[in-house]
Amino acid sequence: MKRKLLFAVTCLLFTGFLQAQQTQQATFKKKNYRNFPIVAGIQFHSFSVPFKDMGAGFSNVGLMLGTEFSFNGRQNWVQGFTIGGYRNKHAGDGAFAFTQTIYRPTIYRNFFAEIKAGVGVLHNFHPVDVYKEQNGEWINAGKKGKTMLMAPVGLGFGFNSYKEGIYFSPFVSYELFLSKDYNDLLPLVPGSVIQIGTRIHL
Amino acid sequence: MKYTLKFFNETKLLTKYVVPTLTILILLSSCRKYTQDITTHEPGTTGPVNTNYSKADTLQKILQEFTKKQIPGAAIALYSETEGWWETTAGFAKLETNQLMKPGHLQYLQSVAKTYMAVAILQLKEKGLINPDAKISEYLPEPYLHYITGANKISVRHLLNHTSGVAEYTDDINYSAYILQHPNERLSTQKLMSYLDGKKSEFEPGSKYRYRNSNYELLAIIADAITGDHAKYISENILQPLQLSKTFYRNDVHYPHYPNLVNSYLDRFSNSSLENVSIMQQTNVANMIGDDGMIAAPRDAVGFIKGLFTGQLLSPASMTEMKTWVKDKNGNDIYGMGLYTLKFDGVTAYGHGGSGIGAGCGLYYVPSQGVYIFFATNAGTLVDGPVVDKVMELKDKIMSVVVN
């Protein structure tokens, strides 16, 4: 299942990448966007359903790094790639990698909104060391946790004033990380992430 | 050149302010030493046991076998009407320090607390302070009354035998998420019950059986309204008469922090990796009233069920009421008032099981054998998975020996 999904995602991204290269050349004159900016930001994670208990996240700091390319040479349809991690002392730290398709319409002058959804993987560590029984002995197995498929969906808001040179495009976004098979009691668990970052167009 | 300079300036800004700030934040968050374990002291000795108990060797071997198969520690205490007291333990009260589980260690009773709560309500009925057939809207104070849909159709009896149709507060995903993100935070009863606010009844009261922790949380609130303090009532009318001095339920200033309390372990990801969740377990248990919250030495738990079934707590009429069973969806007798009726190898037993984040237990009376038994483990049994499967297997093996 996981292999099929990864294959499908790889194909989709490769197709998108080729398309982006072609579209970029075709629409060169009217573009408001350059592919492959550096996307960097700080984020705050909490184990909560959307828009609940949002304050909890501010003690769980994380970092994200990514890039993206446009499907049409403009900023309104892009495919993003993100890796990152966060600390969460109570629910366990996390490391993730995901890709998202992002719809980013301009809403007023240089301000844009974002709606994004995608797929990825999340590794959730245990908050403390765990013990495993092996041949009747209990062994300290460290904090190693579990890797889960996840669906990151989000809403965002930002500013993009296109320049030919290097420029920054700041944004804030609210993401919901839905992780699958957390355990046998909770097949789907939510994580909420507030991200503050910028795209650095080089 | 212009762009290079601009990039240089912006990079300088980034390296001068943004990167150091982020680094400090990350370092600060990674400096926090986080643990969940508690100190568990060596308990004192318990009362005398019959060292010649006929099933001692078999039960001891079962415990030893399972505490070498994913279960950290386990305890059994029992009273046989013909052979007297016997108790044993195996495995560890705390894995991190290889501290052995001993009979005097305190265990979590989890949902077994419902039996105590039901006894308290039936005692109040005997005193004429509550009518089991009255609607809960007569007793339930605000804001709780506001949270329960159809409270004017639900009777106290419906709560006692889980036929109320009230939704389950623990099923709310907000509750689960909050517990995982704030494992050490004490939650008020009002906060717990607020998860029921706006939830529809699951069915017409009295029309079917569905086990819900909410029912017993509501009974504790009602008992508070009647007595002023249901925990004090339980202490004075159940624990003290039976001389259960090692049972703790909000009846002293230390609750829930006791030096002999075992550490608790959770298989968080259902993959047989046990994580110490002792503070989370302790906090979660202390959050609940009526449906959970009891901590006791194994022998005390046995003392309670023995006291109940030997008529020391309730009148014969109330005992009959307590053992008036409602049926499950298959038409089988299942639940009375704070009591299950079960069959182990075809032999009837009465009692209750308990599941928690970091513990599991069972307290049963087997009339045909004249045996009262309590068993407990410090492995969490709330989250299904291979560890819980082992605990269930252990329970079946213990009960199979006891009833045969």
C-alpha cells in the first residue's frame, strides 16, 4: 500500500515538474513567480483537532524547510515539498516529509490566500524511552517511535510582491496533520501546526 | 551586483536575527528534561496468607510466564471461603529500576470504581435520599443538567445499569487529543462533562444497554449533590466499615500520590513498546469521579467485594436489585448495577473489570467456588494491541484456574 502510494506520488511530482518547466518557458513574459524558492519557517505543533487548543502549540517549536514549483508559471497553482520537525515533550517529537498541491489565489493587490492538501510521512517519537521485552528481559529501546502516513491540509495567507531579483514572500498558515494508524484505538489522529515563514525567491 | 548586495543584506538579516532566534527556541525546547516515571517505594508486608493454597503453584507460574511476555508486572490477591487468604506477584513495579512488584504495592482499580459508586447510590436509596426511578433532572445540578440531552427522561436506574443512552465523554476526539497533549493536567469534572454538551442521546432511555463511563460520572455528581461530597460518603460508609485502610479515593490530602503506587506503562503505538506514563496515568485517574479514581492494595480490593457479597454493605433487597441484569444485544444477561455477570469456562462470576491508560484489573466473586479474586497489571489496557491481547489471555488463564 505504502509503496504504491509513494510510486503514485513520485509519478505525479515528476509529471508536474516537467510541466512546470515547459509552462515556465511558455509564459515567461507574464510570469509573477519563479520556481524553486527556498521556503523556510518556524512552526508550532499541538496534538489537537482544528482550531482547538491552539495555545498549546506555542511551547512546541519546530522548523520547516521546503521548495515548490508552479504548474502554470504563476503562483496560483504550485506543488510544494516540505521537510521538518518539531518538539513536543508531552506527545512526542515529530519529523515529517510531505508534498502538497497548493491553490494560491491573489485576494487583494499583493496579498494571497492558500488552500493546500497533500500526502506525506510523519515519524512520531515517544516522549520518553520505551522498554521492549526480548526473551524475558526488558530492554531500553530509546525513544524510537512510529512512522505513519499522513495527510497535511492547510489554509494560509501571505504577501508576494514579485521582483526580478531576490525577494521574500512571507506567509502564515494553519495546517492540520492527519496521521493514520497511530494505534489500534485511534486509527486517525489530528495534529495542528501554525507556520510562520517566508519564500525566498533567488 | 545590485541583486548580490541585496541578497547579502537579506542573508545578513537572516543570519543575524532570525537564525539565532530560531536556534535559541529549539535549544530551549530540547533542554527540557522530560520524564513520566514516579518513585515507587518498597511496600510493607501484608497480612498472613495460606501458603498451602491449593492453586498457588499454578497461579504463580501463570503470572511468571506472562510477565516474561510483554507484561511488566502483575498481582493477584484472593480469598477462598475454604482456604483463606492468598496473594502473589510477578514482574516489576518499575522497569527502569528493576523494582519487583510486591503484594503491598498499590494498584489502580479503574472501572472497578463503578461497583463502589453503585453501592453508595444503593445505600442512599436505603436511607431514602434517592429514588432510583426518579429522573436525573431532579438531582442533577447546573451546569451538568444543561449538558445532558433528555435528562428528564433518564432515571437514576438507567445510569446505574447503562441503559441511559447518554453519550460517552471519552469518545470525543477533543478529549483524547487533549489528554495526549496535556497528560499531566488535572481536569475538572465540569470540563469532562462539557464534552457531552450538545451531544444527542444514543437511544431512548431504557431501550438498550450500552456501557458508558459518563453514566457513573453523572452518578458521582448526583451523589455530591445529595451528600455534599460523594468521596467522603464512600470513605465513611464503605471503606471505613470494611477497614479498607489501603484504599484511596480522594479521602486524604495525598491523593493520588502514594509512595507504594506502581509505575504504569502504555503501548502508545500498539507495537509492544512500553512507555512509562505514570504521571499521566495518575493524573487521568484523579480526574475521574464515579467511573474511576480508586487506588488500592490488592487485598483491600478483595476485602471490598467480600464485604459486598457477605451482606456487610447492602440489604438483601438492594443486593437483589444490584444483581438484576439487563441484557446485551445478543439477549444475554450482562450488567446489573455496577456489576457484570460473566461466565469463565461456563462458571458464573460477578464483578467488574477495569481498563486504563497504564493499568488493567479485574475484581470478581465466583459463588460456586466461594472465591473472591482481584488481579491487576501495570500495563495499559485501554489502547488495543499485542500487550492488551496478552493481558486478556492472562485474565482468562487466571480465571480458568480459579473457577475449575
